[in-house]
Amino acid sequence: MKIIAVGMNYAQHNKELGHTQVNTEPVIFMKPDSAILKDGKPFFIPDFSNEIHYETELVVRINRLGKNIAPRFANRYYDAVTVGIDFTARDLQRKFREQGNPWELCKGFDSSAAIGTFVPVEHYKDIQNLNFNLLIDSKEVQRGCTADMLFKIDDIIAYVSRFVTLKIGDLLFTGTPVGVGPVSIGQRLQGYLEEEKLLDFYIR
């Protein structure tokens, strides 16, 4: 399986990071399967970064093989969603960008893609209007709604499938809203989708 992720998909988040360019196509990057962190296992802060940030996102699970998918059929290609954290080594990201180099290493390191319990899409009335939020030590630090996405889920799937064949079990991280920030040892992270807790783990 592979992890496909979307960057800069919420306008207010782009603003907080100083991105003023308006993208006409989704910004796509990948994470290896070794980035998966699940089942409530702790996240260990790596020794190569002094600035690990959380980025809370809706995660979509692909359930069909697909290539060159039309947007109107894209909703047939995923069956479940959850809340996830796209951990980012922000200091490395800045360094790589300044050097003009790819920045997969600041996004795709081990355990950098935390995922919660998946919920069937049928459980929700409208996937494109879901509220999600993150609590750190019982305090809300980030909240978003999929209605605010610049590129909608079905359009992202259609776009990605032009270049990459989607396979059963692939995951799509759909972008983070405003409110990203650092994590530190000892903190407890809890992710909610429509007020249902799906993600719960500690930083070590």
C-alpha cells in the first residue's frame, strides 16, 4: 500500500505558513508504508528534528483498483474515513525548501502518518462536510471542516489517478486546516471526527 497526501489544501493554513501562491492543481506528495502509525501506538520524536509539528487531516481509504478515474465516479473508490496526523519535521522542511530540494524526508519518516479507527463512509451524510478536530492534553488545538477544502476529495482522487494507479488499501491524507503546531514528549493526542474519538496516542 502507499500513502498519498495533499499539501496546501486549506486557504487559512496556507496563509499561516506564508504561502500566497494560488495553486490550480493539488499539491501531491507521498509517504512510504513504514510511515504508518496505528492502533494507539506512541509516536517517538526522532533525533533528526527539533521541531515536529502535528497536522490533523481527514484520511480516506481506497477500496478499488483505479486508473484515470473520472471525478463523477471517484466516490466509488473509497469506503471508509478516519482522522490522521501528518507529522512534519518543520525545521527540515524549511531547510529543504531553501535549498530547492525535495522534502519527502521531512514528511515521510517512520511513524509520520498516524491513523485512527476507520468508519464506513455510509455512516456520514456528506463526506465533503465533516468536522474534525485535535485535542492535546484535553485542550483543542486544531479544528477543520472538509467543506473548506480547496480541492475536494473526488477531484483529488481523479487527479492522482491520472499519474498513479490506486490500489486497495491505499490511503489519502486530504490536507490540514489552520492551527498546526509543535508536539513534545509526554503529550496525549486525541483526534475526533464529528465529535467521535477515532485517534488516541501519546508522544514519547
